[in-house]
Amino acid sequence: MITIFCNGESRRLDRVMSVEELMVSLGLNPETVVAELDGRILSRPEYAVTPLADGATLELIRFVGGG
Amino acid sequence: MLTIAGKTFRSRLFTGTGKFSSPRVMKEALLASGSEMVTVALRRVDLHDPADDIMAVLDRDRFFFLPNTAGARNAAEAVRLAKLARASGGGNWVKLEVTPDPRTLLPDPVETLAATEELVKAGFVVLPYMNADPILALRLQDAGAAAVMPLGSPIGTNQGVLTRFQVAIIIEQARVPVVVDAGIGAPSHAAEAMEMGADAVLVNTAIAVAGDPVRMAQAFAKAVEAGREAYEAGLGARRTEAEASSPQTGLDFLR
């Protein structure tokens, strides 16, 4: 069991998964979400090959309406 | 045609995407506005509402995205947001907003200039939201801003172009396009800015919160076109004394 901090909430994962796997498990479309892992912005191709380590801090960001 | 950083726009009305009652109304209003460039913001995904995705309704082939840095209170936060926007595949354009005071949402000139310099160096096309300060506009232009976006009045106030005197100087001096942003609350305000020679206006609240946002978007589109046409046609000079429109001769028979 590993614990990560995603968008300010702690979240337990029952196995190591990639950023992309987490996005999909959360019901998100990886094409429209930006990921910042431990302060570093990931490029789109990195989502599938970047594992989430225990204690990782992940921010998932996307566009919303704004002026 | 308006050109900013080599990209041309037929419409001089830029539209914000915030505050609409639904994604469907937003999309219809944006289409009715004729806008080719729309602003968007960046926020944390709401993990309890993963389907709430603006990209599901906005066609990026139809609308050019101008991500903003709204919510940033200093240059570092704005730069971080800009880099996140670029990573999203949203291109390298950014509407730079640095507003430390949530009560007034007035832009911080020092942090805005610092962030402009940093983002230009990092390869961004930067359109800074700024107070209507003619000297600051020159400084931002010299720092490499692709356009300047002076405020008409504070964001969301619908008060119109209260900064008319300063905006006129900015327009007169600018070598980059001037986009009047914020506070444009009615089509007449948009027309006023365009008559003054603004290159474009950015409107959000006035359309989004209108009784009928789609019709209001059409009204703004007409006002922007009318204002631009009047500017190009050349307005008559303002005078303090009356000048008769009818001939002052040929009245001898009356007296």
C-alpha cells in the first residue's frame, strides 16, 4: 500500500501505478489534464511511464472557464 | 485584420469563458460573438467531479486559446501557471494576470513587469493585464509584451472605460496592439474603446451574466465592429461651442 498526496488530499493506492493509470482510475481524460509531480511539470508522454512513489505529491490541473 | 505576434484575427472581440450558467450556453455565446480568441483559466481538477471538463465542449480548432494566470498573486505564481498552461498543449500564449488584492483585483505593476520579462525569455507570447498606466505600457512593450491589456475598470464591475484619458495615451504611444480588458459592461463601452482606437476588447462578465448571453454576445460583436469602423472612418473633433449643422445664410426673408 502506498500513499500519495493528490490535489491536497491523501490517497491510498493498493499498488504502484503510473500517473496515467491514476488519471484513468479517477475518470479523467489524460489529454486534458496537466500533471505536476513533486513540483516538476510532466510532459504528456511521461504520464504513462512515470510511477507514483510512496509520499509523492501530485497536482492535477486543467482548464476551466475564466476571463 | 488584427495581428498579434504574427497571428491574425478577423474579430476584434476576445471573449472570456468564466461565469456562464452552463457549458452549452457558453459555447453558443462564444459562437454568436464571432470571437476567434477565448481566455481560459487553470485550476486544480475537482476529483469529486471529474467529468466537469471545459475541453469537452470547447473546440480548439475553432477557438484560439489564451490561458490566463488569474489567481496568481505574484510573478512566481504567474510563471508557474503559465508553464502549466503551456504543458497542457495550450500553446505558448498567455494572458498574464497578477492580482495580489482579491478585493480590487487590480494588477501589480512591479510583479507583472518582472513576470513579463521572465516569460518572454522563456519563449512565451505575453499579453499582460495592466492598470491603464501609459508609462507601464511602454515598459511592458520594451520587455517584449506582444500586446498590452489596460483595464477599463476593475474586473467584473461592468463600469466601462473609466480610464479613458490614460487609455487614449496608451493607444497613441503603443507599438504593440492595445486590448482594453476588464470592466467592459455594455456594448456601448466596447464601442467607445474601439472608437478610441483600441485594437480589440476582451469581454467576459457582461456576456456571461446577461439575461440572454447569446444575444448579448451578438450585441457586443456589432458594437465592436461599429466602433472599429467609426475609428477607421475618422470621428469629427469634439468642440466646446455649438456649430450649426444648417446653413447660417439665406435667412434674410425671416427678418
